[in-house]
Amino acid sequence: MSLTPWRAFAKCPEPVDHGRVLRFLATLRLPLWVVLMGWLLVIELRTPGFAAIEHRSVHTFVDAQLARVLSAWLLIMVPVGLPLLYFSAGLLAHVGIGLTGGAGRSPGATMRAVGFALGPALLAVTLLDLPLHLGALEGTVYFTALGIVTVLSWALAAIGVGRTHRISLFRGVLVTILPMVTFFAVTSGRAALDLRSLPGVPAPQSPYYIP
């Protein structure tokens, strides 16, 4: 891709090579994920079977053991969720383009634009996963960082979709709202299971949950 986003998104050969975009996203998302999974496995093997679980705000709504299982399952499913995010975000944006006047290119072209735009956000999420799962990250810090990278990716997606389909930047901003909200909501929901505190939600009085 060109170093100038406006020019890079304008060149979109059909049919779109989705494998190239997915390889790009996987290169940003999966290497540190593998490292994290390996380190968590080492920690799990060295931890007694009935070790206490540190209480978190989410335990007000979800049982501590269930939250731990859900967190592990969602982390394991990251390689599956990556293409699901790519295709769903692209399709949501393309539906928006269709509803606001029609698209100049195929749904694959929209997926390509949104996919490349999500690259920086996925890299940031990968970096945030390290303190999230290995330390004690506070909710305000995580959501602030996630909000910033989501807005940046939203700007890139608006540029990408606008240039790809030859539509106005304003229209590009509108049609990429839902994909970015979806990304933020899904990522926030996964992280909420491991954040020490959630904004506006009091932590349980007891510091630990004993299985």
C-alpha cells in the first residue's frame, strides 16, 4: 500500500484478495497473542488447582469462575474472531453505503477498506491484552486507550471507504459508524471480564473469591 492513505485506497483491484488483508491483520494481531497464550499456559501449569481468584467489578454480574472460563475461551477464539470481525465490519459498512445512495464497487472492496483501517486498532488491542491478562489494568485506562484507537481507525475507515467508492468524506464517516461501534463494543465486552474495575461499577467488598 502507498504511504498516502487517500491514494492507497483508491487502487482496489477486483476481485479483492481477501487473503492478503487477512494476512496483514493476522501479522498485527497474532504473534503477540501466541506469546501471551504461551505465558498464560505456563502460569496456569504453575498455579494450584484451587487458587483464589481476585475479585473484579464484573463479578457483580457474572460468577467469578464463569467469568474466568469465558475470558479464556474468548482469548483462545481470537484467530476465529479475526476473520469474523473483518467480514462483518465490512458488510455493515457496505450496507450503510447501499442505504445512503449506493456503492460504486463490490462488498469486497468495502471489506478491504475497513479491514486495512482496523489494522492499527487491532495492534493496539494486542498490546493492551498483555497488561490486561498479565497484570491489573484499570477500566478507565483501558477504555480511554481503546476509545482513542477506535476514533483513529474510524477516521481511516472513512477515508478508505470514501476513496474506494468515490463518495464524500462525510458520507464515509456516516457509513463507518456502526462497524466501529461494533468493534468497540465487542472488544470492550471481552476486556470487561478481566479488568480490575469498571467505570461506575463498585468492586466486590471481598478482595478474593475462594473456589
